[in-house]
Amino acid sequence: MNVNKNAKQVNLIRIKENRNFEIQYFFEFGTEKLCRKMSDDGQSK
């Protein structure tokens, strides 16, 4: 799973076995100023 931020949107992207990318989830925020960390087990810190 790969995390990508683009302006107000955060995308969770899966790299498939054939090396294609597929957006699994996306989150739209009301601001471009986001600052968070994610731990190894996927929990927000």
C-alpha cells in the first residue's frame, strides 16, 4: 500500500502484481495543510 497526497486529497494506492496502480481509498480534506504520521501497524499517531 502506498500513500500519496495531492492538494486536498490523500490517496491509498495498491500496487498490483502486474505492476499497475489501483486507488483503494481516497480522502478529501478541506485544507491542503495536513501533517500526520502513520505507524507500521496503520494506526494514526
